[in-house]
Amino acid sequence: MEKTVEVAVIGAGLTGLTTAFYLKKKNKDFILLEEKDIPGGVIQTRHENGFTYEEGPNTGVVGNPEVPELFEDLNGLCKCEIASEKVNKRYILKEGVWEPMPMGPIQAVNTPLFTLKDKFRLLGEPFRSSGTNPNEPLSEMVKRRMGQSFLDYAIDPFILGVYSGDPSRLITKYAFPKLYNLEQNYGSFIGGSIKKMFEKKDEREKKATRKVFSVEGGLSELISALCKSAGEDSLLLNIKNIEVNPAGDYFIITAMQNNEKVTITTKKIITTTGSYTLRPMLPFADNELLNAVEKLKYARVIQVILGFKQWKGMELDGFGGLIPFIEKREILGVLFLSALLSYRAPEGGALCSVFLGGVRREDLTDKTDDEVKIIVEREFSDVMRLKEFNPDLFKIIRYRYAIPQYGIESYEKLQALEQLQSTYKGLIIGGNLRDGIGMADRIKQGKHLADII
Ligand SMILES: Cc1cc2nc3c(=O)[nH]c(=O)nc-3n(C[C@H](O)[C@H](O)[C@H](O)COP(=O)(O)OP(=O)(O)OC[C@H]3O[C@@H](n4cnc5c(N)ncnc54)[C@H](O)[C@@H]3O)c2cc1C
């Protein structure tokens, strides 16, 4: 097959599909190339035995206006589901007991999660001077501004929940730019958050509500809606061994599809795949630059899905529970999915998701399925107060490259990406190797990539 197009997008995950959708809206002539036989990347919803579960991400945060705008632009093809606000508690495990994360100042005073010393220390947070090291790890920044117990029982479990990561290896400026900017622009997390609350927001900014979202029927409904709207004939699946080479003002892409050679000539290429995929894909790229990009580490994670037709454990009245590293458990946390989202489990039942591994316990991801089952049975039954462990659904999903960790390599990595893009005009490197790891970040970047085309 030979084709000439204006733009070629590589990778049909959420980023690539969002880009394709907005390219279609702009009437651009494009093609979307995917290695697997199914689009969606890590987003895959399954329906089984009365349960609807996700193999990859479960929920996102409406962290920017591009999220509601995408659902509006999809014109009813799929419906955004905002998670039930009745169950907005987030639990943190301390000495075997779930403690709700404080949601306001009175709870913050009363919670046993933080030490009395750190609670007093917090009063001084607005008056502490700002950091000067742009490469300061998150753990150092939190200790400096808030104290060790806030790091151990608020930030550390939060980092496990979002990055499956280690706060001492994530660089705040790159992993949490909004937090970094609060300190840099306002001199304080607390003062900055309060000031920002009272700052005038335009109608578009107000769309970023920070509510938790999914999609009615599961996230794959969003993927189907994007594929349909972007035009299914623009999506080529089963495209293996992609190799891109510059040729004058153009790029020539060669690949194989079902044992047939595919050749595509294009002026612009957008990659949305991981840093570890770029070397074989861009054989012309400078070795040193690729080395810098490949320094990006990814957390290895196992997600275990548990479905119960009759739930007999603790009341599921929250978003879920996270387990600080200091508690020395073998699971990272539990999401109470059937409490958050509708029709995920039969009436009276429950759907939960448990995570294992992450950058500090990668050893657990080498365990066999039988060993994982033993760990999950022991830990889940204990923390969820379940006397008999007899799930009606038990799925183990393994990810070698789950979540990129924006660490100390970030500056060098971003410089290398910029250099590649400026040397080879028309090459654009996107995906979650930059600009954020969450679904909201992916939607925002996907739209931006179509805009800059
Ligand atoms: C287990 C897990 C849980 C998560 N939980 C959450 C969560 O709760 N909330 C949240 O907001 N985010 C979460 N995330 C992150 C979020 O899901 C991802 O950041 C996002 O879905 C990534 O989308 P993407 O399109 O950038 O990448 P991907 O989904 O990885 O898509 C990339 C695509 O490129 C294809 N590809 C790769 N190499 C090639 C090649 N050489 N040629 C052609 N195609 C190629 C892949 O097959 C894939 O389809 C989670 C991620 C994981 C793995």
C-alpha cells in the first residue's frame, strides 16, 4: 500500500485519537497508525459476568477545559460520567486503620494522620521562603514547607495513587508544575491556593472543575466515539515495524501490515508513543539525543480487578483508600469503583481495583499469578475487613511501562526532544513522555498537537 498524506499520527491511544479527532474537525488529510489490532492504547473496558471494568485507567480528573470540551465536541456520541460526589472520601491507611483524608481545616486539626508538631508547623507555611532549586524533588519540597508527617501520610500515598511513584525521585517542577508554580508565583501552597480561589476566572477556566470523570459504559465508549468521528478509514491497525526516514521536505514511513509493505509519504509526523519506542522508529535520530529521552523511567504496575456479586466487606463510602509506603504493605491501594461509578457491579455487589508494584516495589511485578493472588487475598481481605475471599471476578493485568516518572532527567529529555524537533522540521514528539501523565493531560496535548498542525 502506498499513500501520501499531510499528517501521519503514530499511536492510537487517547493522545493519538484526540489528535486525529481534532485534525478531522479541521479537515486535515491525515492517517493514524497503530501497532495493535485494537485502538485505545492502555484504555480497554471489559464487560464480564455482570461487571464492567477497566484494564487500564479507571477515572480521570476534569483538570482542564479540554476535557469537557472534548465531550461537547463529540456531540453526544458518548456521555461523560461524573463520579458520585456522595462518596468523595479518600482514605489513608495508618497502623491498619483507614483514616479519611482531611477535606477542611477542622478535619485537618483533628486527624491522627499528621503529628501535632507538623499541624502547628503548617500555620507557618505561608511565611516560609520559596525554594530556589528547579530540580528539587517533591519529597524535599514537602518536608521543607509542611513537615515529614505530611509527606508520609498525604503526599506519599497520593504519589502512589497517581504515579505509582516515589516522591524522592519525582521533580516537582516537571511532575507537578501547578504545585511548583504555586510556590514560585505566590510563595506558598496554602496562600497561593486561597488567592487562586478568589482570582477571577473566565467561562473557559471555570470548566476545569477538578471533578472525577469516567464515561457511561466505560472509557472504551470514548475511544469508539473518537474512532467513529475521526473516520475509521483513517485508522490503520496492525501496523508493525514502523520506520520513519526524512527525505527532503518529506518523511517516508515504511511498515508492515499483515505481511504487506506499507509506504506513507507525509510532511508532518506526530508520535504519541513511549520514549522506549522511538529508537527503532526514528533510526535517523542522533544517538545522544535518544539516550537522553530513554533516561525516562516508567513504573511497572500490576492492576488486579476484583468483583463480588454480594459484598460483605467494609462500607464502600469513598473514592478508595491509599496505603503509604511507610505502612510496609504489599498493595498500593484499593479503588471502590462500584461506589464511584454506576452499573459497574450487580446490585448489592462491588467492583474494586487493587494496585501492586510501582517504582519502590518493582520486585512484586515479577511474582507469578498464583503468588499475586495470595498477596491480594491476604492484603485485600485484611484492609477491606472481608471474612471470606471468594470474588466472582478476579483479573490480573500487568504493565511493564505503566506510568512515566518525571524525574531528574526531565530537563535533559525535554531539551533533546526540542532539538530533534527543530532539526527535523515537521517531526512532533508527543505522548505521555512529556506534558503530563493523566487522561486530562493527554486530551489537552492531543488537541494542542492538532492545533499546531
Ligand atoms: C494501569 C494504568 C492506570 C492508570 N490510571 C490512570 C487514572 O486513574 N487516571 C488517569 O488520568 N490516568 C491514568 N493512567 C494514565 C493514562 O491512562 C495514560 O496516560 C493515557 O491513557 C495514555 O494515553 P496515550 O495515548 O498517551 O498512550 P497509550 O495509551 O500508551 O497509547 C499509545 C499507543 O501507541 C501504540 N504504539 C506503541 N508503539 C507503537 C509503534 N511502534 N507503532 C505503532 N503504534 C505504537 C500502542 O499500541 C498504543 O495503542 C493509567 C495508566 C495505566 C497504565
